Amino acid sequence: CTAAIAATLVTPQALAASTSTSASTGVEKNKNLRGGDYVAASANKQHHRALQEEDVFTFLVADVQYEDGVTASSRNRNLQGQGNSQGRGNGRGNSPNKPEHTINVQDAHGLIYEIEEGSGDTAGVKSGAKVILPSQAFRNTNGKINLGGGSLKSKKPKKNQKRDLLQEDDSATDLRRHLATTGPKTVVAVRVVAANNAAYNKANEAGLSDDVFGTNGDAFNLKTGYEQCSHGQLTINPGGSDYGINNGVTTITVDTAASSGNDEAMRNAVTAQINAQFGVSNPTEIADYWMYCLPPNVMNGIAYAFINSWQSVYSNEWCNYPSAQIHEVGHNFGYGHSNEGSQDYGDQSGMMGYSYSQDEGPVMCFNAAKTWQTGWMNNGKQVNMNIGGSGATDNCLETDITGQADYDVNLGQTIIVKMNKPSGRDLFLMYNKKTGVNSGTAEGGNTVMVVEADSEGTAYGESWLVGKLGAGASKTFADYLGDGNGRDLVITVPSINDGKAQVKIDFDGLCDRTMAPTTSPCGNPSQKQVSVQITTDDYPEETSWTLKKVGSCAGQIDPNLSSPTYASKNTLQPIFEQCVDKGQYQFTINDVYGDGMCCGYGTGSFRVLYGDKDVFEGQGGDFGSIFTGNFGECEDTPASPPTSAPVNPTPAPTAFPTNPPTPNPTSPPTAFPTQNPTTANPTPLPTKNPTAFPTNPPTNLPTNAPVNPPTATPTSVPTSPPTALPTTPPTPAPSPSAPLTPAPTNGGGAGPQEAVFDSGYGVPRCANTGSSCDSLALLNGRGTMTSGNEPNLSNTNSNGNTCTDGNSGSYHSDESFDQITVTAGDIISGTPVPTGDFIVEGGRAYV
């Protein structure tokens, strides 16, 4: 369940209710909010309309802004942010008494109405949530909703109702769709023509399309801005083509007066006309997001949008300025404002500060907290320091920070650092390099920017710029954990060179303190401690988890752990800790409702530590119904010398390979191959398409001696060094390739070992000797999906039952491959398997 916040650059005014007067009773009647017939008000609520108790709405909140960045800057500071904070305004221009927020409800058809301030309790309702109005609520004659002193309550279906989330209206699913900032999104911009021909007049349909989507060559706009800042992970496309809308722009005419402050009435009239004109019940049936471009002088400000929702509204020419477009649609995605000190929108380093009346700029992205929230850097580009924790980098980090404009998916880079603490606002840090997609940043260019933010950086929350550090600068955050122990957090920037910033983050002086070696909490050196940390959402009883062993590490005992029943809402639960054998494990967390732990009904999360390693760092709580991940490795054993010759040797055995044997593998060779060759020389396999195991020359895996009597003509010793396994189709004289990366196992043996990924064939394969190998975590998740990152794409089968590897879909929603176990040689009694062939022994799939 979700609640929506409407973040605005202007205050929406009250909608004047349509009324008629009854000649017989003199009681004024107002139209039903959902477009029904006129109904008479009750006697004790003259001039009001009582609402149905079970009417379900979506809760929306509006953040208000009254001026643009140029106006604010000329009044208070220069654009580069070099002025001091003296005399800054609060983002409300010359009207300091204007409300900072408005609260609203939206009906099923997309019509939005403001709730009268102070008329009831809305505390604890999340932005975008489905809510039920209290029985005493009514719609006043000024068009606003009066809660009659009652409280909104969240509407969530009973858990025993089995529903298809893809077909029925589900607020959690709808919220996740709006919050997901990866993949393709569709947008429609609306040119609004009001009564008396008052109209949006900045551009015709073609011109507006170019300014929003670049359809005629415009360089910087909503589409290019998001695609550049996300480095291709989010795409914005013109919507509505199936409904006859060309290039994402349409013109809607309404019979509503274009008078000052009448934007709410005009906005609802536009929505109703879209539904009627295109034959839909809600505009979101046509496109994901809608931009309403109103005539001039209707709004008191420049633009506003509903957070975690679909609609943004602009005053005339502001519909064409890219900073306003990116800012407002950012609110739809769930991003809060970027502030500085007491100045609302004052952080001008990114797009969630002020907007600017510029057609091609400023070209910039988002600050550290907002970028963390997007998820665009959670592919190894971000570091989460759990301050006060026991992890290797929790309390001391010295690293180079790369500017987000230099993002390269193929390079190991640190772009964002989060300094997480158990409660309160967290700090986020980035190097604000002024180049490329961030070349127009209006504040703090080429410095290390530090912001603090609400909501863990994973859900809607505002942020505040608290530090701009150049080379040689530092900043201290006293008593960072707020526990009264006086432990400070110090951020230092020793240097900025070669396009990177060197950063040192030191909590309580631990970077410079010689620490005694830590001892394991487990008395047995062959064990490690597993810690499971759960922060619940609004529905803790829906969350459960299990931990079990996978693979066959020698001596590993299955702990078969499971969670207790959680009852406390929005709470860090008691940490579950247990010592387990060093080995390979699978952690699974479930949400029975299917909306994960974030971000519609609270901001829950989970964390799993194996020893001092956060094994699922950056995963968060947005995983739908289930998240499954593997971690760990078999305990290392000392290398041993090659074993003695096997029994029943061939008449002329030679060393294999011809060079001195390497320390890997160290255990006795496995049964690969297990049969004598059937011909004098091995037959090339496969005969049509090469398999993952080359079969002409012997591989670099040592084999057992044949178990049957030798043939008259034994196979010859390979004359060239064996190639890495697998190779491209065999050639008469294969050349050696780079050595394999050893799998994280004990170096061989009869148990399943972790496979390695072969980039030539795009599949996992066995790296060491053994009776089998196991894909383990190689197939877990999908690189661009919400359920996790798969290092070697792809494993999602989204083509029905064809078993064809797909390139779209969701892990553990569509069909997907979880695990494959492969056994080499002869495992079927009496059936010879040619040397180098293999048999799939087993596996798991999600169907």
C-alpha cells in the first residue's frame, strides 16, 4: 500500500464545487467525487456532501515552490554557490506564509482534491497509499475534502485474497511501477486550451515534442537528461501512439476559466476530458506519466507534481524547460527536494533543487542522496558504510571517488558513499565533477559534496547540502551516532587529481588506530558467524526468511535456519546471530503479499553478514515476493602433491599435462573421462555445434585411468598444451589460452564445485576436477532487474514454455533458471559417454 506526495512548485488552489439548489428543501447539493449523480446533503451538514464510507482514494501530498532558481539566485546568491547563507529566503519568494505542503486524495479516475488543513489526522500515511476516508468526511462547498475530525486509514486487501497483481488495481504494484527508475517509461505532454481561447502558447505540438523528447534534434530535454544521467538504464519514450497521439503530444480543450489560482479545477477538467476523449477510465491506461501544460497566469508558481504518482503540471513555458521537466518527473519517481540550510531547493548541484528558465540547461544530474535512491549505481559503484558496525569498511574508508559523469560499467569505480547510522538522517557523498552529463552543475563543481537525507536514501525524503570540500579540506560531524559517546565522523579530501577525488572517511579515529586482531565470535576456527538484520515495514507479519546450505562442502552441516514471527512495525528487529560451518549457503526472504519491504508500506530492509562481509550489500527491500541469494565457499585446505599413478594404467602413461603438474587440482583425479576411447584417436565432439566441453585435444583437467582394459592403440600424448575449457570449435593444433580462475572450492574432490563463467560460450562450466560442478550463484538474479544482479547474463526464460533464454522479464516472476548441476563422464550404467561429453544431472527453475 502506498501514499502519494504531490511535490509542487506552486500551491494548488481549492476546486469550486459544482452545485445546484433544491427549490423544495433549499439544501445545496454537490456532485459525487467519482462522477455520480447529485445527492442531497444531510440536515446537519448544510451545503456539504457526505462521502461514502468505503470510497477508496489515493493519498497525495504537494510540496510547494514559488520561484525559479534564477530569481532566487539573483535575490540571495550567485549560481555557483559562493555566497554565504545570510539573508537567504525559504523558497517561497515574497510570500513566506504560503503553505509548504498540501495534502490531497485522488479518485480512481485520476481526479485530485485537496484536503482541508487541520480537518483530520493523516499522520503515518505514506505517499501514494490507497486510503479509506473516515465515515464523517465530506466535501465542502469550496471543493475541498473535510475529514470531519476523523483519520485516514490505509486500504490493503486481506492476505487470504489470492489476486493477480498484474490484472487488478493494486496500489503497491502501481507504486513500484512509478518508483522503478530503470527500463522504458512512456510520457504524454498535453497542450491545454481553456475557455475563451486562453491556451498554452509556448509551442505547437511539434515544438513541444522536440523540447520534451528531442524529436526534431533538441539536444537537452526530459528524455536525453534521464538517459544520460542513468547511463542508459532509464529511457523516456513518447506515449499514446496506440491511441492516435503523435510523438507524445496532444491538445486538450476544456470549458474551464483560465483565472489565477484555478489550476486544480483546470487540471481535473483536463483529466476528465482525456478519459472521455480516448475512452479510458484513467490516463495511466495510455501512458505512464502525463505533463499538463496550462495557459499562462493560471498558477501562482511555475510547476508541481505528485510524488510516487503520474501527473505533473506546468505554467505555460515551464513545460518546455528541461530542468523543470526533469525536476517534476523526478517527483513522480519519488525524489524529494534538495535543500541547503533553511533554503528550500537551495542545493543547486542537481536537478531536485531550483529549476531554471533555460531551454538547453543547466546540464546536470542529481546529488548523492538522490543518485543513491535511483539505484543506477548499485552495480558495484556505491559503498554502504554501517557506522559503528564490524565490517571491514564500516568505520574507515580511504578510496578514490569517481565523478558520476565518468561512470563506466566495465570499470571498478566508487561513485557514491553512504554513511549509514541506526537512526536519523544518513550522510551521502559524491565527487561533483563538472564535465559531460554534469557539465552545467550550478553549485560546488569539482568538489566533494556531502548531503544528509531522510528515509535511508531508498524512498521519498528531502536532502540537505551540508558540505562542499575541495582538495585539502575536511569536515567533522560531532557525535555522529548521537549516542552521547562523543565519537566523531571526519571526512577529509587529501587531493583531487586525474579527475578523481581522494577521500578519507574516519569514524572515531579508527583509520589511524592500530587495532588488535579481532577474534571470531565462533570458538571453532572452521565456523563463521551469520548475522541476519531485519527492519520491518508496516506489515511485519508478512516477512519471513530461511537459510540453508547448498553444494556439498566436506563436513558442512545444514543449519536449516528460519526466521521468527515478526510483529513490530517499522522496527529494527533483534539481530539473529549463529555460528555455522564455513561453506556455501542460500538465503531466501519472502513477502507473502508480494510488495517486498519497501517502499509503499514503510521502508523496511534486510542485511545478511557472513563473518564481516555484507553479502547482499545494496539489495534493499524492494524485491516483490521473494529474494534468493547464495554466498560462502568451502573451507580452504592446504595444497597436496600429485597422487600416485592410478590403477590399470595405460601401457605408456605420461605426465598430464607435459609440463610439471600445478598445485590445482590437489585431490585425486575424478572420473573424467571414465571410459576408454572407442577409436584409436578421440572423435571430435560435437559433430554439429561445439558444446561447452571441447573434445579433440585433451583438456587441462587430469583424468582417471580407464577402468576397462586398455585398447590396442592407446591415445597419444597431446603435442600442444591443452586449451582452456571450453574453446571455440576444435582445430588441429589448438593454442593455449589463459589459465582458468580456480573455483572457490577445496581444489577438487567428489563434491559439487562452483562453476566458472565462460565468456566465449556465455555459460557456466566446470573449472576443476570433480564428479560434478554447480552453477551456485552464477544464475542468481538478472543484471537490470530488481531482484538482484547477475554477473553473467542472462537466465530469464520469458518466452512462455519454449525454454528459450529471454532478454526481458523479472527474476522469480517470469520463468527463470536458478541452478544447474553438471556431471562429467558416465553416470548412466552401461552407457558409454564419449570423452569430454557431459550430462546435466539436475537443477532448479522458477516457473
